[in-house]
Amino acid sequence: MAFRSGFVTIWGQPNVGKSTFLNYVLGRKVAIVSSKPQTTRQVLKGILNLPDAQVVFLDTPGLHSPRDEFGKWMVQEAEKALDGVDVLLYMIAPDNREEEDKKYLNSLHSFTGPVFLVLNKKDLVQEEEARKILSRFSNLFPFQGKAAVSSITGEGISELLSEIVEALPPGPPYYGEDVISDIWEKDIVAEIIREKIWWYTYQEVPYGVEVRVEEFKDRGDILYIRAIIYVERDSHKKIVIGQEGKMLKKIGEEARKEIEFNWGKKVYLDLWVKVEKNWRKRPEVLGRWGYRTK
Ligand SMILES: Nc1nc2c(ncn2[C@@H]2O[C@H](COP(=O)(O)OP(=O)(O)OP(=O)(O)O)[C@@H](O)[C@H]2O)c(=O)[nH]1
Ligand SMILES: [Mg+2]
């Protein structure tokens, strides 16, 4: 059988489990995950090497109606991830807002490749309910295939992967076998720190957080990392630092443990918190950080 390779974009509303799915498929965490919507901000590639195929997945920010410049940038990122890809996985979850899905599926009619409908979080519903949801969606779009999976238990995923591989064109791999993701070391660290902030802070705080790694130095026995956590308001800074610095300490400890685990090395993590007022609405700040809208 000929070797196959291609690009597969994971698309869908926020919080349906796109990043969790990617991490499960790769057997490794490349994308951060949280129980809050709009966790993923940038398109991230995750590369799966199989004996007979290479599948390059693109995890995307959840589709939503943007409320500011930054939200606009996130949705544009997701839309750009349709260009030139071979296969699309449209992901839904049992607690999805189906009206919204109709809108996004309608916008897909210009996509020429095969589209698979993937109902994630199957573990949360009975078999019968999963079947009903899939059949309701059948009328909305000419899907190439449909699958119900769980990105927590792994149910249904290997069958779906075989279908995806079959839908890919024959061709050589795009990346070397040792490449798992296109995300750089500094960005992985920034994302790990951001994930902990998403886990431990509430309401508007995580949405207004941006993490920039300013220094990343391997000093032989220790990895020295200096990062700035930007927040939108003074009150948010207080929350992220916490009483007597407790919150920042907890975020730092959790992030440090994960970085040490990933790099197999001791880490010194130097965290700072700064206010960048209303950065999500300010094109000049977004531009400086590489978030340019069209
Ligand atoms: N029970 C269950 N929970 C899941 C499953 N997949 C993901 N989750 C949970 O759903 C939440 C959202 O997961 P994410 O992977 O961050 O979702 P996402 O689609 O990437 O979200 P955005 O990046 O915001 O677009 C997390 O709390 C996950 O643990 C699943 O198959 N079953
Ligand atoms: Mg995500």
C-alpha cells in the first residue's frame, strides 16, 4: 500500500475538545486544555507518524462571534486553517449549540475536501443519544463520514484515524519522524504557564492574560526561564498575584513541575506580572505580539 500524508484541520466551537482530541491522538500533550471556552488562541500543528501514513493535524481556536480585535484575530486564525488542507474534522459535543454549528457548516461549502463529523465527549451520553445527535447533523452537510469518540477514554478514535488516513492522498511525509509539533520551546513554556492561569483564575481574568517568555536559557544543570504575565487591569494583577503572592506561587509551581517533566531537567522559573491596559482591543499591542488582523 502506498504511503499517505496530508493536513487535517480540527474545527468547531470552543470547548468541544479539539485540543484534548489532538493530545490524545499524539499520546502527548502539545496543546493546552481547559474547561473554559476559547482556550486555544493560535493554530498549532501536531504530527502523527503511523507505519503507513503521516497525519499533520491543525488544532484551531474555537469558532465564535468575536467581541474585540483579539477575538477577531482568533477566528481569522481558524478560518485560515482551511486553506490547502486535505481533510476537515468538524467537531461537536453533546452540549453544543447546534444553531451555531449550522452557521459554521454553511460557511464550509467552499471547502472542497472531505469533511468528517466528529461527536466528541461520547462518554457523557448514552449510545442512543449519540446516534440521534449524529443523525440530526446528517442533513446539515454532505459529510464524508461520521464518528462518535471520547478524547478521554479514547473510544472510537482508532477507527476514525483509519478513515482519516484513507481519505489522505498518497505522498511522502512532510516532516521528519522526530518532529511532533511546530510550536517552539519558548511558546510551549508560555502556553504551559497560561494553562495554569486558566485553571486557577476565574471570570474575565484568563481571557485577558497573555504570557511572553522573555528569556529561556539552558545553563547546563538548570533551565532558566523568565516570563511576563500580562493582564488587562490592576485588579486582575492583584488576582493573579493573590494574597501574599500565593496565587502566583501556585501557578509558578504547577508550571515549573510540568516544564521540568517535559524537559527532564531542573527549572528556575522567574515570573512577573504586568498590566497592559485593555490589550485585547489595542491593535498596536496585538501587532507587537504578532497577532495582526487583516
Ligand atoms: N468527558 C469528556 N470531556 C472532554 C472530552 N474531550 C475534552 N473534554 C473536556 O472538555 C473541556 C474542553 O476541552 P478543550 O480540548 O480545551 O476544548 P477545545 O475545543 O480545544 O476548546 P477551545 O480551545 O476553547 O476552542 C476540557 O475540560 C476537557 O477536559 C471527552 O471526550 N469527554
Ligand atoms: Mg483548544
